[in-house]
Amino acid sequence: MKPLLREGQKILKAWKCRNRRDWKHVGEHLNVIIQRAASLIITTLLLTGIYASAHTAERESCAVCGMYLDLYEKTRFVILFNDDTSKSTCSLACASGVINQNRGRIKGVKVADFLTGKLLDADKAYFLEGSDIPGVMSYTGRIAFSSKTQALIFRNKHGGRIITFDQALKDQLKDKE
């Protein structure tokens, strides 16, 4: 930015002098300013385009609501189907609709542990319902833990009740009605 200012100051000085000899340098200074500004603009556009394409192309989104799953890695679900396909969702609220519509086609359901983000079988998880942690796509928060001990410790700090996956799914479907 400073080189551009220096070039501009030289143009102003030549303008004040109004000397023909100084005027021939005005064109040179303007040319330098234009070249530097153009290269700055092109560099900015290229970097912005590269950053945007790198970050949007790789982001997986929820199969139901479209939210980016990397923002919900601790509340996400993966529904595994008998034909070896899967659907990922951001929360139990979105997963419940997929599960309800595909009964009989589902091989398994994975859920992220709220503390680590690691996936585990939903049937083996302990869900904390109604804590002070806001729900994702739902008024009532339902978050999963890999162990009952972790769920109890978290409940003591944040409130709520500990339930199974089947109960959490049933409550979520009831909330949608």
C-alpha cells in the first residue's frame, strides 16, 4: 500500500509544478499505480476463490436440513442401510425422520459421542434429554454419551434425564407431531 501512496504523491507534486518535464513522469507513475493495484486485486480474487472452493467442495451436509456436518460433529447421526448406503444427519431431530421413513431398510444407526465426537452404536449410547444444552433442530436437546458415567457427570452439571436410544427416538418423534 505504501508504494502506491508514494507514486500518488509523485503525481501530485508534478501536478503542482505544471512543468512539462515533470509531466512526462506522471504517465509513468500512473502506470505503476495501475499495475500494482491490478496485481493486488487479482491476487486477492485468486486467494478468495481458492479458499472458497477448498472449503465448500469438501463439506458434507445433513441429508435432511442441509446444515454442514462439521459444525455438528458432536450431535451427528449416521444411518446405515441394508444396501450398504448411508445417510448422515446433524441431529436426532433430522435422523428421526429418516429412521421413521425407512423402517425395515436400516442395518444400524451410529451416533456421535457428545464429548469426543467419535461414532458409536446408538443402541449402546446413553442419551441425556432436557439438559441446558440447546437442541439441534429441536426444542429439546438430546445428546449421546458412550458411557453411563460420562452421562451422569454431565447431567449433574447440566441437568436433564438419562434415557436409551429407543426412548430418545420415541420422544423426538412425539415432539415432531
